[in-house]
Amino acid sequence: MSHPFEISVLLDAPQALVWDVMTQPEHLAHWFGPKGSVIRHSDMDFRVGGSYHYCADFFGFPLWGLWNFVEITPTDRLVLLQCFSDEQRGATRHPMAPVWPLHTRSTTVLTTEGAQTRLTLQWQPEGATPEEQVLFDASHASMQGGWGGSFEVLAEYLKTLAR
């Protein structure tokens, strides 16, 4: 049985702004992706059944991804299925970990705590084989570092936005 990965961060920004920064491609380009990456392609249809197709340039290596939006509760909750992708929007295997689950489900919940916003992300394999689930479960520490780095960039980006 797989164990969901969970990470939570308290951000110095109002909930509506955090929502916008998580759901608008012009904001995602400033913080999303592995720390040190740059979004070089971004195409979003933000609605249930829609998708976000992107490419992050990670030190010269293109990392394509695809989000398929499953649930959208404005300013509170976002659920999506995600996978690595290619230019044609096809689902592909992780370029450095071929046994990584082909699809993962990401659930992000935002809650207001005073003048700050708590972002809690839960991530788990979707339709994974036992071997894929074992790798996912064994990767929680590296996911903590990866998502933690992205959320550091997010926190810095939020400081540049006045609202």
C-alpha cells in the first residue's frame, strides 16, 4: 500500500493571491518547477477537464509535464492528475526514473491562518504498479527537498507581489 506524500508551508500572502499564483500560467512561470529551472512553454485551459501543458528548462534539459484538472474549488482546493509529458502532450515516463509512476494525483488545499496562507500538498501514485509504488514511497525525502525548494521560490515570488 502506497503512502501519500504530504508537505505543508505557511506563506506570507492572502489566500486569494496564493490561489492566483498557483493557477495562472503567468505566475507559475516565476516559481513552478525544480529550483533553478525556467518555464519555456506554458499552455493552460483552467477548468475541470482542462489541462496545463508546460516545459521547464532545467539547466538545458527540457522537462515536459501535463496536469489534467479533476477538481477546482476556487481559492480553496485543486486536484489534478499529472504526468511527465512530451511536446505532443503525451504521457511519458520520468526521464531519469523509468519506474516512477506514470500518473500521480496532486491535491492542494489552501487555508487562511491570520494574514497568512497554509498550503498543504498531498501527492500519491494513481494506478501505479507495486514496483512504482515502492519507488514512490522510497522517494519521500527527495520529494521533500524538491517541493520544499519550489515552495521557497514561491515564497520569494509572493514577496514581489503587492496586494
